[in-house]
Amino acid sequence: MSIFIQILLNSLETGGVYALAALGIILIFRTSNTTNYAQGSISMFNAFIATYILMGTGLPAFAVAILGMLSAFLVGVLVDRIVIARAQNVNPVAKQIITLGLIMIFLGLAPMLFGTDPLQFPRFVYGAHTIMGANISYNAILNIIIGIVIMLFLFIMLQKSKWGLAVRATASNDIVARMMGIPTPLITMGSWAIAAALGTLAALMIAPTSSVNLSMMDGVQIIALLACVLGGFQTFYGPVVAAYIIGFASNFISFYISSIWSDSILYVLILITILFKPNGLFGKKIVKKV
Amino acid sequence: MEKRENKLIQVYKSKKPYSDYILFGILLIILPILVDFGLIKYSYLTTIASILIFSIVALGLNLLVGYSGLISLGTAGFMGLGTYLAAYITKDLNLPFEISLLISVLVPMVIGILTGLVSLRIEGYYLAIATLAISEILRKGFVEFEVVTNGFSGKQASYPTLLGFLELGRNGSFIMIVVFLIGIMILTYNLINSYTGRALSTMRGSEAAAQAMGINIFKYRLLAFAVAVAYSALGGVLYMHFVKYTYPNAWTLTLSLNILAVIIIGGIRSIPGTILGAFVVFGVPDLILKRLPIIGDIDGAAYIFNGVLIIIIILFYPLGLIHIRNDLKKIKFKLRKRKESYSEQS
Amino acid sequence: MNNHDFILKIEDLSIAFGGLKAVDSLSFEIKEKEIFGLIGPNGAGKTTVFNCITQFYKPDRGKVFFKNKDGQVEDLVGKRPHEIISKGLVRTFQNIELIRELSVIDNVLVGSHIEFKASLLSQLFRLPKARREERDLRKKAEEVLKYMGLYHIKDQLVAGQPYGILKKIELARTLMLNPKLIILDEPAAGLNDTETIELMEIVKEIRERLNTTILLVEHDMKFVNNLCDRICAISFGKLLAIGSPEEIQANEEVQIAYLGKGDE
């Protein structure tokens, strides 16, 4: 039982990291119609910035994390203004390649500015607690809560606020949205900024265990993309829920079946699932008319 | 004398584009000779060889994306599979290169056909990421099947020996790569201009029309995947026998995206475009940017500039760099016109 | 089963989408060499009938008997969409389904896809068999294009051609196999008067020259009345009347369905 709870708590933490990254990807997908493969690189880059601030100022980790998210927000705005906003007439596949160009830029910039050595990033809080025989760090609890709170906040905003309405309108049809007076370029820019901030938070959550390095987000990036496929690209909540599912599945598979092959088994299971649900678990089928 | 020359040009023109491809191949084969004379640096040759290898891989992807309208981010995984099979079969099993080539292309092809089955249910972004998952499964295999793959530390092979006695050196291997590339260009050209090519195009343009005209979508999707994966695996085999080293982290999403970039940047549905794209994506950093002052001196700068270059090309030539031809023609036309009007005035 | 004079016989055809009956127990038959019109108000289920015949949709109930090229009558229901053309039945589409990136002649050549037999290897290496086959069928496509008056644009891309030309190209594509039955989905939609009249002549001529049967859906009543031998009127997926153009014009139920009750 205690092992089960332990896995459950671990899953909530990793699931939260995946969910933050996935939410960033789906926000951008819905407003700019591209899968942002650079999400991981942008997050990694800003994690480096945060770590540098930490080393330079000695501020507490959570304050640094907020600054890192702010810098990510800014990077997101710049990326949109300088590149994405100019690519409105570019076809979807070519847009994906633009995000590859972004990967190259950030992957080139990071070692130039921050060197190639991995850096350490501390936990937000230290100490641990035992719940029903399961040992859980305060940091993990904090991460779980931060993840859930931020995502709940965003979902409430998406449903209730004027901004949320504008995002949803842009997502469903940006041309009509623009005609109705919604500032779609601003909405798209906001998505890139928020996505970058969410990704950076995810990066800083895994940083204490993974260290801050060039490839720190590679795995998270792939799982976040898979979460979008598993949950479906049509809703905002689908990928988030799928990210948690993947988090659970991955922890359970590696404990009960095989830790070496857990990723492979997981990917196969995801593949099988989408074969049966080609538009994701929460997507609807779109009927083509002849 | 002049008359004979004209005849030669006539033959050349009548055999287009084959004659273009073969001329390109001959020019490439001269390169190792120039290296031997010290006119070109050896490192250039290595870079060009990998450009050519990636061109082969990208030609397959161009067939898949450009003609059948499907997408794959599994390219790197299949190419990697080709390298490992080639290394294992020639080094560990000590079998001849020819047999290794056959098996190393056929095995990934079968897996590619299975991937094609996925494409019957899933499309667009879903397919892209599903194929990415398949590629990642393969990559995990490269790490964990240590008996065959040697795990993280990677695996080595040597230059190929043809027919059991013809040991190719560096130059020989380079020439072999060129021959394969030109062959693949010709075969690809033939394929896209055959009824199969038309069927693939129709499938992409209108699934309904394809079915109404008797085109079996099932068959042609699998075929497109089979060909694309076969090219990837062939690229892998050639890579293994030229670079002589493979390791799991060489075959990641970034490489798949790079190969997709090759066809988008060069020109979708264009064979010369693909080659051009490969030069931009895989050649520009090593051949040009790193040789430049300042940019070449800073670590990572070449990479950044290539990223910027890719973005700029897509923003200005969303249909591919190969379309620069039309613009150049237009400029030429304009200049001539201006000249004419100028001379008329005077 | 061999000596029937029908080429297509639909029996009790029904299909529903989410509870809505798009086609409801529809039966009719088309005689050989007939030009047969299917009419009905918007949303009457005309295109759905076509899609059920060509197996793009699987009907919930009913049979679609077709006398194929060998004179055998068989039920098409359950066949896969790409198998239909080989029986001698070929169709056009409401929204013109041509391939923009291919030339006019290549689009027409797609129409004889099933006649190409060369193996993949033969195509890859352009072996004599593949070359001969390509040359012969290309010649045939050129003839069809000449016949349709499109020969001069054969090497142009389809993208950017005017609407009337696109309609003709799509029609040309159906002629490559000398089909027994051609199904035209709103062939005159979007054409101007002269083009419509020209199309009418072409359709009549095709029937004579290819000895074929034509089934068409059309909104333009003048077009249908002038062209068709018999007409089937449907409304909400149900049969209203079958008969000659005059009979259909005189039919009260058809008038109600088209114009509404008591108006005008």
C-alpha cells in the first residue's frame, strides 16, 4: 500500500511537469496552428537564465523561478513578434520547420552564453514527510500543488475571462475572430509567452534531479507532444489530462513491469490507444464530405 | 567541330533530367581527386558525403510528404536502425557488405510498412507524433539491446568491401555514395513520373477522387512508407560505412526535423530542391559558416546562424529555395527590359 | 440474371446519419443507354444516393445491382470504393476533385489507373513494359482530350484553369475506361448558359459514341428536362415520382416539394 501511494505521489509530480509542458504546446497549437518543437529548447534556455540569476544574486529558488518565468514570457513575446507573427501565410509543415530553426538558435545560444557544463538548481523547499508509509518531499508536494493551481487558474481564465473567450475564439477560427474585433495577433503572442513561462516552470521543477543542461527537456518535450496526441489537439484539457495519465502509467510500468523498457512500453500503449481513438481520448471525429 | 558539339548538347538536352543528374554525379566524383591534390580540405569531403547521404534520406521523405501527403518524424529512427544493422551484420556476423545492405534495408522497410498501417488510421499532426513515438522506441532499443548495439557507447564499422575482395577506402566509399545518390535520384524521378507517382499525388490531392479512380489508398500509403523508410535505411547503411561510428543520441527528433527541413527549405516535390535543401541544412554550417571570421570562431554561432537562415528562407520562400530560379529569371527579364527601353530612348 | 435490360437497379436503399434518414427505402432502375436524372430540392439526399451507389457510404439497408462489364449482375453493396470503377462505373464530384499540382493530361491519365499493370520495379527502372504502357495510355488520354477540345492545354497545370474547363477535365477523366455507367454530380453547376448548352451536347454525344449510360444529379431543371430520358424526383430521401421529363413536370407532388404548398 505504501509503495502504491509512493508511486501515486511521484506520478502526480511527474504528471504535473508533463502537463505544464503539454499545456504550453496546446496553447500555441490552438492559436498559431503549429506544433512547437522548440518548446523544450526555449524552456531549457530560460532555465539557464534562472540558474544564472540564482548564482549571481543568491535569491531564493522560488523567486528565481518567477524571474525565470518572466524572462521566458519575454522570450515568448520576442519569438512571436520577430518570427511567428511574420509567418501567418506559411503552411503548417513549414511552420513546424520554423520552430526547428528556433531550436537551433536556442541550442546555439545556450552554450555560448552559459557554457556547456551542467548547472545545479536547488529544490524550492527541503525536508520530507511520511504519509501512510510513503515518503514524500515537501518540494514534491509544492510542485504538485503549484502545477495544479496554475493549471486550474488557466482553465478558469480560459472559460470565464475575456482573454479566455478571445483565445477560444482565435482557436476555433482566427479569421472570424479577427473580423469580430478580437486582436488575434495579441492573443497568439500571449500564447507563446505563456507557453514559454509554463515550460520554464516545468524545466525548473525537474532541474534539481536532472541538472540544468542542454538536453534537460528532451524527454519532457517528447512526452508533452505524445500527451497532445493522446489527449487530442481539439481541446485544452485533453492534453493536460493525458499528461497526468502518462505520468501515472510511466511510474506504474517502471515499478511493476520493467524500468528499462518502461518508456518503450508506454509509447506502444499510447500508439495502440490512438489507433483506436485516432483523434485522441477527448477528440471528436470530423466527418469529411464528398 | 562546332556541329559535333551541338549534337552533344542535343543529346544532353534530350536526356534531361537524367543527363543533369549524371553530370552532377561526375562533378561530385571529381572532389576526392581534388582532395588528393590538396586543393580541397579533407574535412569538406566528409561534410559533403554526409550531405549526400542525408539527401538520399530526404528524397524518401519528400516522396512521402510531397507526393502522398503523409508525414513522418520517424526518419532518424529508421536511419539509425540501418546503421546498427549494417554494423552488426558486417562486424559481428562478418557477412559481406552486399548481404548486409539487403538485410539492413529490408528489415527497416518491413517495420516501415507496419508504420504505414498506423497512417491508415491517423493523419496529420497525430501521425507525425505517432511516428516520432516509433522512432523513440527504436532509439530506446539502440540503448538497451546492448548485445547488438553496444548501448550508449555506440558501435563501429569499417569502409565496405565490395564483392568480397574490393576494399573501398575513403575515396571509394565516397564514390559509392555518389553512385547510390544518382541512382536514387533517377529511380525517384522515374517513380514520381509513373502511374504510381500519379496515384500518390491523387491520394494527397483528393482521397475521394483517388478511390473513385480505383486507387487503393491502403496499398499506396504502405508503398509510400516502404519507399521512404527504405531510403532512410539505405542512408543509414551508407552513413555507417563512411562515418564508421553510430550511437543512440545521433538519431533523435532533431535529426528527423532537420531532414524535414531539407525538403521544406529546398522545395517540396522537387528532386534538385531536395539536394539544395540538404546543402543548406547540413552543409552551410560546416562548409561556410564555420570558415567565416568571427562567426566561425565562436562556439555555437554557426548553429544559430543556420537557424536564422532556415527561418528567413521559410519566410521568404515558403515553397522552397528551388523557386529562387523563377525569381532570378524574373529579375533577368526585368533587367533586359530596362536595358531595351533604355537603348530605345537613346 | 443475365437478360435484364437495366444497368443499375437500386432496391430499398436506406441510410441514416445520426437518426436522420438521408435516404429512405429508395428504389429505381436505370435502363442501358439511358440518360437518367435524379432531382430533388436541397438536402433531398441526391448526392448521398450517389455515395451509396459508389460505396463511399455504406447503406444501412438495400441493394445496388449493377450489370458490370461482363454483363454479370452483381450487388455493389459491401464492395470497397476503389473496387467500383473496375466494374465499369465511374463518377464525378460536386466540388470537382482534380489534382492541382498535376497537368491536365496527368489528371486524365489517373482515370485509367486500373489499366496500368507494370510492376513497381518496372516503373522504377522504366523498363520497356512500363514505357510502352505509359505511351499507349497517354495516346489514349490525348485522344480523349482532343475529343473534349482540351488538347491544346494538355500540359498545363490544372491549378488556375477556369471552372468550366475543370468540369470538362473531370468529365474527360471518366472517359478513359469506356465505362458502362457514368455518374455526374451536378455537372452544370457554376457553368454559364453557353457552357451549359455545350455540356448538354457533349453528354449526349458521349452516350452515343461510348455506348454508355449516364446518371446525373442536377439543379438546373432546364438542363435536366432537355437532356434526360427519364427523371427520378426525390424529397427527404424518399421517392416522389419516376417518369419522362413531361410527366415529372406535371406531377403535383414534385411541384409541392419544389415550390411549397399553395405558393405562386
